[in-house]
Amino acid sequence: METSVQSNIKIEDDRTGLSVETLKRAFADNLFYIQGKYNAIATPNDYYMALAYTLRDRLLQRWLKTVKTYLDRDVKIVYYLSAEFLMGRHLGNSLINLEIYESVRQAVQASGLNLDELLEQEPDPGLGNGGLGRLAACFLDSLATLEIPAIGYGIRYEFGIFNQSIQDGWQVEIPDKWLRFGNPWEIERPDATVEVKFGGHTEVYHDDKGQERVRWIPSHTAIGIPFDTPVPGYDTNTVNTLRLWKAEAGDDFNFQAFNAGDYDGAVSSKMRSETISKVLYPNDNTPQGRQLRLEQQIFFVSCSLQDIIRNHLRKYKNLENLHETAAIQLNDTHPAISIAEMMRLLLDEHKMDWDVAWRITQRTFAYTNHTLMPEALERWTVSLFSSLLPRHLEIIYEINNRFLNDVKTWYPGDDALLSRLSLIEEGQEKQVRMAHLACVGSHSVNGVAALHTELLKHDVLKDFYKLWPEKFINKTNGVTPRRWVLLSNPKLSALITAKIGKTWLTHLDELRKLEAYTDDPVFCKDWHQIKRENKAKLAEYIQYHSGVEINVDSLFDIQVKRIHEYKRQHLAILQVVGLYIKIKNNPNIDIVPRTFIFGGKAAPGYFMAKLVIKLINSVANVVNKDPDVRNRLKVVFLPNFSASLGQLIYPAADLSEQISTAGKEASGTGNMKFTMNGALTIGTLDGANIEIREEVGDENFFLFGLTTPEVYDMKAKGYNPQHFYQTNPELKAVIDRISMGYFSSGDTELFKPLIDSLMYHDDYMLFADYQAYVDCQERVSETYRDQKKWTKMAILNVARSGKFSADRTIKEYCDEIWHAKPVKVSLEEYTQAHATLKG
């Protein structure tokens, strides 16, 4: 038996070995045995799939050992509930985190193929809208890298956020069919399905102890099927799990209806249930869309909480210590229904008393708020709750009643306070305030940047801060340097590692050592050359996809993010029009050549954001063709911005546009990715911009615009945008040029809604900030003329970006909110046990 065990260990190691020859053989085997193809008939996608399975095989040993380690030990697990997970492509990230990028490149090359071309075959699943989903992905990466037991929970949307096409300058939404060719990274777990209830009614009964209980009789149910994806840490054996739920019908085929000729009715239940996980964020402009959004939220929340309870009961006899073994983080208000669902499960399914259940719930949950926008603090009508989630509405009313009774005791006679705090908003139609539910039902409430958290305390959630100041804490966001520097910017990463070693990848503060090289002419020359090569790579992409020829030596001025009025992409395009007018008035003017690059998606129902995209493309159409410009000014809108496109864009940027109205952006994470890749920031004192400026130094940041108190003060005094229009000739010329139809073939009506909004409302203070922005851009241009100075500033931005690692953020969550500890995963014991089993 001794010889057999040793033999089997050797075979096992060889099967998932990391040598070039073993990788090459596994690649060929997977093409043949999984894809069922040989070279002559294999497509590029077949080769990608075969390589993906080769990598997944090498993750499985670590993944299963990680699961076993968590089951065998008394560990506290972090459960991260998020409606969005923008993970990006898995293959490149797995190569980086397993540290086998070059070995796999050699194996693929030895097979006669190109790794870069195979990497491009992988779809980029759009299971998120932007920063929220990208942050969730970064957090999972950091949790695994820091060896923190964790599971991410979300929805396996069949169609993610739409693919964006630009037709005649307008955004057109195309379905994101990311599952068309299958997903090699996930494993379906049909044995772990759970049931989710909807509609119906409740009834009171007495249990066997004579205690009054409530039973929910649903009108229909759905089944949640989990699909698990491995999330490897960097330079560690830990591989955590992302579990996404797919919805199916509890009884998906009515055989009697089919035999009676009612073919649609035979599958109606199946269609209704599967719609739940069909598409990310259905348009909520209709009652049906709003109902579907709430169905999605309760679906993935109920699935996840049932799964968490099931995991707990595998090891413990009851749920009274759940808060000691589980930390559940609510990523924004989308999963806030968790509070009511956990109470339902504990009260109705596990027969707990209210006080015990409430104590466990409050100790288990923590809530991250991600927004200062009132419309994003979700509210659902009581009538919708009553029809879809009758039991949850009863529980919410009971939570509210008990909570407000406490408030009456603490602050007697303050009816206005009670009204502001109530979980139910009174009005023509009563609504459930989900952010209030999250605040009351959680032991911690955090913002995601220092300013954001202060605004939560003293504005958005000030009444809750008054009650529970100890609950509120700041956790400034961060991003993972593994994907956003090492994978995205390999040449810069190699240069950095050559100078300071590789520990910066897990201890980003080590980048401070780069400050010693800011005056090293050879280092600065290499730095500048790498930036130019990254710009050339992006220029090649733009030429191929958009047909616009870019001057690589121009200043790449980039704004890529979700299109929204508060993010002020239209402020940037107004400045472009101003520059264009200057060139038209004086064709020989000496200006620093600029390439303005925009990217981002507008919500399908957000007309004004779509009109901003149209304006950008209309200005580009005129400017890029004008011979007077002579390659000094180019405007590009890159369609379908995504995580993978971001990996190309961030390393190429000279200037990062972070120009939201002060007090509107919670944090931002794109600003961090730009900074880590050596872009300088032009920005307002908003979100994490404030902390970026504090870290990199005032002199290395281009600041402009009103502060948050100044915005509030100007609005309180009666802001008049037309005053700025009438008194600023340059601004007036820009607005008039657009209004007269110059960029719309003489159509004066096309951009009228946008111009009217600016002229008569200007809710986001574009006119008030316009001149300061233009003046700041002049400082940018003058600085860019001195390339030696610009390069030094870029190096300092990277050197001082250590605070913005997601690893730092997660450590703070672990220490101050979750109280979770690292757990080392060892492979040796597992390899021996597996070998013995085979022997």
C-alpha cells in the first residue's frame, strides 16, 4: 500500500502539474476529451475552453481543500451579498494568481497558438453595472489573497448588462449572451437547490407548545440552483467560492395542460420563474419591471440565507451562535430585504422567539451604503410588498413598531423624528424604506470614502447616526493591484518589481520605495517609454474599432464610467467644444494636442444620459473631420466599456477625469485604477478624490470646482445658472454653438432638452464649475509640456497609491466589522488523503 500511495501521489501531481510539458499535454487532452475536437476542426473558442478547463483543473485541488478546511475547523465565514459581481475575465486573472502566466504562455506557444488571442476569446460577463460590481470582485480577490474564509452570493444572470453599440451616435442596447458557448469556470450544484416563496397569504397557528406562529402559504415558488465559481487568491492556496443562483420553476411542466393543447400554459410557470434570473436590472419604469427587481432581490437573498443556515447547521446543533460563525455584508440596499428574510427564517422555519431572532440578526448583518443619490436609496410600495411578500411586510411592520416604540422612549414627543426614522414612508402611496431597514437591522453601517461617510452621518442618514453613532464607520474603497496593475500593465509591473521586488503586490505601501527613483533619468525614461507603448496599444484598438487615427504623443484625457448627469461627462464635452471654438477662431493657435476618450453605458431608461452620449459622438463627428484641427484635437467614444476594456484603458491614460459634482460621488474606484497606473487626476473634492489628493500630494493633483459646502450654500441661496451663461462669454459661445445645431446638422431641437436642463436647472452645477474646470485644464496642458515634470508626478502618484489597495480595505472590514481571521490552507495533508483514497 505504501508504494501505491506514493505512486498515486506522483500521478496526481503529474495530472495537474505546472511544468510546460504537463500543461501542454493537459491542454491537448481537454481539447480532445471535453471539447470533442482535434486541431483541424477546432475553433479559437474550442482552444480557449480547453485552456480554461486546464486552469480550472489546477484550481480544483486548492478549491476543494479550502472548502474542507473551513468545514473541519471552527472558522468565521464572511458572506458577501451583492446584486452585482463584475468579475472580469477569469483566465488571465487565474494565470496571474497561480503565478503560471509564463509557463502557460510557453505551453500554448509550443502548441502552435498565441495566448493573447486565446485570452480575447473569453467573454467578459456583464453581471454588474459598474463600480459596485467591480468593487465586489476586488473584495473577493482580496479576501482570498488574505486567506479570509468567504463566499460571495449573487445572481447568475442569463443576460448581464447589455452590450452597447453606437448607431448614428446613439446608444443601442444588445443582449449580453455571455453563456452562449458555456462557462468553463462554473460548476453546477443541483444537490444544493433551495426553494423561494412568492405571493399568497399568511395564516396564524399554534405550535406543539401552544405558542402562536405564522405560516406563509405562497401562491407560487421558484427553485434556486447554485453555480459555483472558484476565486483564487494571489500566492496562496486559498480558493474561495462565488455562488450565483439560477432561478427555475418548482414545477416547470404542466403535463395535463400540454395534453389539453395549452402549450404556452404548460410551461408558463417555468417561464415566469426563469425570468427572475434572466437579465441584470430590468427597466423599472413599469410596474412589471419594479416587481421583477424585487423578485430578484428576495430570490437571491432567500437562496443565500438558506444556504448560510444550512452550512451552519452542518457543524452546530442550533442557530443561536450564528453571529459567531457568520458575518453577512449587505453590498448596498439591493440585499436589504435580508433583514426581514432572516427574521422570517428564524421565526417561522426555526421556531425562535422574536427577541432571540432579532439579536442574532442584528449581530450578523452589516450594511455598506454606496450612494448619496436619493433615488438609489430603494423604496418599494407597500402594495407591492403585500402582494409579493406578505409575510415580510408583516415582519417589517413589527420591526418598525418595536423600533419606533424605542425611539418614543428615547425622544418623547418628537413626532417629526419618528416620521423621518420610520421604515414606512407615508404619502399618497406608502413605501418601505430599504436603507432604513438595513440601518435598523445591522450592527454596522459604513460609507465608502471619508467624505461619503461624513455626509451619511450628517445628512442622508443623520437621524440614525443620532441614535447609534457607534454603528457608523468609514471604509474607503480599494481595488486589487493584481488585476489592475500586474495583469493590466505587465511592463510597468516588471519595471517596478525590478527596482523594489515583488512584495508590493500584496503590500501595496511598498510602492513608496519608488520615490527614490523620481530623479533617476534611466528609470524615468523607461517609465515614459512604457506609458507611450501602452498609449500606442490603445490607439491601435481605437483605430481598429472606431476608425479614428490617434496621435500617440497627444495627451490622453480619459473619462470612462457609467454615464450619469452627476458624473458630468457633459462638462468635459463642453470644454472640448470650447477648445474647438478657439481653434476655429485661430487655426494657428498653439495648444497641447489632446485626445479625449469617453466610455460608459447609460441606463436604458435614462434619456438624458443617452443624450449626453449622442452629444459626445456628434461633437466627435465634427471635430475629427475638421482640417483646421490638424491632429491637435480628437474625440473618441469607446463603445461597450467593460472590465477587460478597462485593462487596456487605465495603463494608457495620461489624465484621469474625476469631475463629479462635489457631494454626489460616494467614492469611485476608477479613480484608484488610473492613479495606480500612473495617470494624473483632474477632479473635484468628491468621494475618494479627497483621499487620493491627500496621499499623492496637492501638487500632484489637478483640483478645481466648488466644495460640498459651497454647492449646498449656492443652492440654498437660489442658484441661477443663467447668470453664468450671461457673464461668461466663452461658456455662452459653447452653449450657443450647440444650440444652433452646429453639431447636429442644423437640428436645433436635438440637444434642446440637455441645454434647457443646464440653462434652467443645472442640478449638477456645470455652469458654476465651468470656468474653474477650463482654467484647471490650462494648468494640465502647461504641465504636460514639461514631460520630465509630468513623468515625476506620475511616478509619485503610483508610489503613493498604496492606501487604495482592496487588501487594506478588507483588513479594516475584518478587524473592525466582521472580526474574521485568516485561515491557512495546506495542500500536503489533502494530497496524502486523496492519494490514499485512490490507492
